Amino acid sequence: MYLELQQQLVRQIRDLLKTHYDIELPRIVVDQPPSVALGEYALTFCFELAKKLRKPPRKIAEEVVAALGQVPGFAKFEVAGAGYINARLDRPSAARFLLQQRPSSTTETSVAGTTGKVLVEHTSINPNKAVHIGHLRNAILGDTFVRLLRTTGAHVDVQNYIDNTGVQVADVVVGFLYLEKKTKSDIQKLIVSTAPRFDYYCWDLYARVSQWYEQDKANLKVRLQTLHDIEHGDNQAAEIAELVSTAILRHHLETTQRLNIQYDFLPRESEILRLHFWELAFEHMKLKGVLYFETEGKNKGCWVMRRAGSKAADAPKPGGPGEDNAEGGPDEDAKVIVRSNGTVTYVGKDIAYHLWKFGLLGRDFGYKRFYAYPNGKQVWISAETGEPEHPHFGGVNAIYNVIDSRQTDPQSNVIEAIRGLGYTGQAANYHHFSYEMVALTPGCALELGYQVSEEDQKRSYIEVSGRKGFGVKADDLIDALIAAAQKEVDTRHPEMSQPERHDVARQIAIGALRYFMLKFTKNSVIAFDFKEALAFEGETGPYAQYAVVRASNIFRKAGITPEQALAGEIDLSFLEGPSADEIWQLWLTAGQTSTIVQQCIATTEPAYAAKHVFQLAQQFNNFYHKHHILTEPDESRKRFLLATAAVVSRALIECLGLMGISVPPVM
């Protein structure tokens, strides 16, 4: 409601400026006044026009207000201060708009200024061990962003990149072959065994291999040979790598499904290598002069790419493929793409992969069905030779890669390569969705059974490390949250059956975890804490869920549904006048879902959704304590108060849904 009326106002002002002043502003900024007593929108464009029109901003504001006339949905416009324009809504009219508005209605929100298909790649866990708490932040951020995009009507493909030929998988293969002397048959038996779970088994094995390397650096030669064997295929190491990575990937999908996270396509690095994506990209980059062969300096014998912003970035480029950089001497800041031994760096393979994403490579994966979710949704995986009938992935218009901040430099290199190839539009629509790490509070680590030194107990957080085996497995965390929530549910609702209580506890636990991961801005380091996440008071998932449950209890006691509360005659005149400002603010906040969605997408910051949910839940709880709805003697006002609760409940359910959080029937 709020965004739609704002867009209507902006269109009318654009028309007025064109008609009266022959001016077109590229952007008209609309703020929200600090209080609804001053209006619902504040316009500042008169200050921008002052120089162009050679008039004081206030004089321009007076002229604009006089010329605007009636705008549907608005009561009046007022000039304020040195040249602000405050716009007041016609409250009953705006409220009727909100009552008639369907949840998840599409808006004019643009996705990175593009039309067409959008690709969001997230999670992308190395398939060498169980999912841990740090991976969950990536997956939850990515999944929430997908939900936000889809609510605007965008066609979104969700991809989870699987590095099944990398160092981490090689380390587990080394563990099986050299530390445990296991055969392929032995590993197959471990995979089907229920205790321990295979991804948990590999968690411990991975840490042991890391210790083995530290004991004798000569052992690293085994890693390099194993990595070489996996990349080339058709050998024992490659077969075991395929077996291990595929089994662990299935566990990853099961774990993320517990958080209501699903994918469309799983591209694997093995196919990028064996379908020769890199070779195609390499020739293209040499032809366009993006790469050059270095003949001197520390990068001698390598194919390199100049970094944006380096001193040599503006130096003359080589005249053709295969030529060196003799004109300007060696560029020590250049990024190595192909090493002197002929091996390709991670960035090189990633450039080829992203050319495929944009449909610029001229080659495609094969596709096979891999995994079916409980709701019947099919996940596809890359293959050398796939099924003849399959969905089409790739060829997208915009990309969002949810990857932690440590990958900022490699991501920038890929963008620069795409721009250097002449694909400036695609480079502009390539977005690195960066975020910071997740750590543990010392108390959380102790609660999970870890030994924490006295020194670490004094720290604000402790970093997790997969190589050291210190971290929280995602399933253990989810189980612990469910168990903690169930204790509370069992106490409060003994009349419910055990399966019902467990389902309520599960929804509370998942809501707590997802909300905790989303409420911090993505550039903040998170120190996870059990008690804080599960608290029923404060800025938490359970607090927001409880606001909806509280509203549901009102409807149950009133003997109506929320839909019935929104139907029929509702006297919206109760929203008018200064005495109604508090309740009107509640309606206004409930009507800002589209605005929040737009803000989250424009800034790639889902934390705004979490802040909005908390603000709305907080305002509703204040409303609940101040107005005794069920005992209200005035029937007309009672219907209005019930409608208010229904509007807020609907908005909270929708916003929580965008965050992947469901609401249980009781708390």
C-alpha cells in the first residue's frame, strides 16, 4: 500500500515538473517524516531544483503544492521548513487500499535494472563433510533473497555450486586411502551405515588429515597427486571422490531442507573440467587480449590478467593472442589465470563458469535428475551426458553470488574479465552478495560440549574451523534448538500430542535460527548464542511468531477468522484525527511490505525485513496491551480493532514467510 501510493505520487509530480517547468528529474527522493502527525511522505526535490529555476526552494514548494491539486489517495500537501513538501494520506482511502491488497502482490520493484531471468547462487558447500553453522548463514541469506525476488514476480533460478574436484574433497580421499587404507567397497558400506552418519564421519576424517599434513609437510605431496588424479579422472582417487562427494551432497540437501531451503540446479566443477568450458573461455580471452603471456618477473611463464586499478591497468595491451607484455615490462600486480605449469587457477575456471551463466560460452551442461524434495520439486545436477528432456538453466540476465567477504578479490577478477571481453552489460549485472563469518559465543560453545580455555571464555566470540574440527554441525544445532524449544512447549501445552508439540518446537527453532541469521546486517560478524536466538522477548523469531499467535487467539475467542475480520463493513473513520495516530502508524507499518521488499533487493540486505518484522510485532504488542478488543463495548469500534489485528497478522505472516519462517498454532 505505502509503496504503491508513493509511486502514484511520484508519477504525478514528474508530470507536473515536465508540464510546468519542462524539467525531468532522474530520481525523486521520498522520505518518511519522523511522525505520522507530520504526514506520511516528505519530498525534498525542491532543493535540487533551486539552482535550475533560480528560485528559493520554499517558493518552488509553494508553486508545486498549488499546482498539484487532488491526487487519489492523498488528503493534502503542506509546505514545511525551507522547502520540504509533506504529503498526508487520506487515511480511510489508504486503509481500504490495504484491505483490498492481496499478499505478495507485485510492484514496480526492478531487479538490478534488468528484465528476464535472475540467477541466485548460494550455499555452495564443499562436499567433504557435514554442513556447519557458517554455511547456514550463506544458505539462509541466499534463500531469503530468492524469496524476496520471487515476490516481485521475478523468474529466479537457484543454483548451488558443487566443487567436487577441489582440495577439500581431495583431503577426504587422502584420509580414506592413506590414513584408513579403505577400499571403495569399504566406503560404500560407510555411506549406507546409519551410525555414524557419513557426513559426520568425514567431518572427523577431514580434521585428522589436516593434522597429518602438519605432522610432516612431505605428506602434502600426497594431496597434490590426489588432486591431480581427481581432476584427470578414470582412476581410483577420482572414483572415490565421486562416491564421497555425491553421498555428502545428499546429506547437505537433507540438512538445508530442514530450513525450508531448496535448489533448482547443482552445477559441478567436474563437468566444467570435462566438458572443456575453460578451453573455450581461454581461447576467447586470448583473442580479446584479456590475457597475455608474461615473459619476465615473478609471473614469468604464466597467462595473466591485469587487475583493475593496478598501475599497469592502463598500459598498452598486447596486439594479439600469444604475445607477451614486453611493451611495459612485467606487471607484478597482474592476476595469474594459468600457472607456468599449465594448471588453471580457481578464478580461471570461475570465469568460464560465469560466461556459461550469462549464456556467452557457446556450450552447455548435460542435465540429470538428482534429488526430489518432499513437495515433489525436482533438483537437477550437471552431467557430461544428460537426459534429453530437461529445464534450461543458464542464459540469465542478472547474477547474485552469495559468497563470503573473503572472496571479494576473486569475484572482482571475474567481473573484470567479463567486462574486458566486451560484455559490459553483463558485468554490470553481476553482483557479489558478500557477508561476514559466523562465530560462537563462549557460552554457546560450552553448551555444545566443547572445551573452552579460560582465555577464550573472556572473548566476545570464538571462530570456528573445519580443519581443526572446531565448529557446530548444522543438524546438531537444529536438533539442540528444537530440544530447547520443546521443553518450553511441553510445559505450556501438555494437552497436545507429542507429534504436535514436536512440530510446534520445530517451527519455533527454525524461526529462531533463521531470524537470528538475518537480523544482523550482512557485513557484521555474528556470534551465535542459543538463549538469545530462542528468547520470546526482544528482537527474535519467537517474539515475532508470538505476535501472530496472540492475534490468532483473539480471533479464536471472538469466534471469527482473520478473513472474516477483514470482510464486511469496517468503520475506518476511527483512523482519523490526532488521537488515532498510534493505530494509524500500525496500519501504515503493516502496509509497507512492498517498500521493505524493494529496499532489501536494492541493497542486497535482508536485515531490513527482519527489522521491519520486529518493528511491526512491537507496535502490535503495544496495541494489544492498550486496547481490550474482546471487551470493547462499541461494536463498530470492536470490528475496527479486530480488522486492525487481522491487517497486522496478515502482514507479519507474509513478511515472516519472506524470511522462510512459518508460524505455529501455539507458542
